[in-house]
Amino acid sequence: MSKNKKLILIVCMLTIISLSACSSTTSPSFGPIKDEDFQAIISNSILENDEEIIFYSRAIWFANKNGFKFFPAGKKSRKGVFICTERAIYFSEWKAKKYIPVYTANYAEISEHRLAANELFGRLVVKAQNYNSFEILGVSGPDLPNKEETEVAYEIIQSQK
């Protein structure tokens, strides 16, 4: 084997080892939602005034989308965590080892909310200034919408209004 081939092989092996060492139960897009101390992590990251977390789930946020309308070219969804507290709803992304809130709406600001569903999926639609849609995935499981969890989030918003 030539020196170049050996060098390439060594670099590939080191890369694989490095990547596997970096992997954990923490998803780079959803953060440590499955960790036991998730609520402490989220409280330290985004919550104010000792808010109590009522509900949380992995989610996909469709900013400025009303239900299942198609995206215009160049628009993307965002993965993160959907949270309901006693005061507001949040959508936060995991970056730099903490959650960063990218969407927040107090319940008083929500002028409309509903469930949008088709045969396969369910989305929670919230209007506070603009429409925003959320696919609630559940804390664990596949990255597919969970209709039951979506209904729970909807009922929480309904009860807080």
C-alpha cells in the first residue's frame, strides 16, 4: 500500500472515531430533550420568573405557515422543542449547548389556534400576529408527527386562553 493510501485510510479512521466519540443521546437539532434534567436545562435557557413547564415535545416549526400550505422556494422548516408553560408557548432550538427561543407567544397574544390534519399528519396552527404551524413529534420515537401529542398541546393552549 502506498504512503498516500495509508495516509487517507488513517485520516478516514480518525474521522470516524472522532464522529462516533461526539455522538450521544443528544440530538444536534432537538437537544437533550430525553435527558433526566431536561426541565432544568430548558428553565435555565429560556424561562422567566420560575414558569412551570406544562408540556414539551420535539417539534418542527413552519414559520409563517397556516396548516399544510406549501413552502415557497427557499423556505425551510426548523427542528427544535415546542414548550407550553403556564404563561406562553415557546419554540426553541438547541445551539451552543443551550436552548435559544426563536418563537414565543403569550396566551393572551394568541388570537387563533386550531388543529390542521390530513390522513397522515397533524399540525398545531397558532396565530399571534402571523400564522405559525408546528408538527409535534413526541419526546421520543421517529421524526414523524404524533397526532395524540399534537392534540394535548392544542388542549393546553385552549385551557390557558
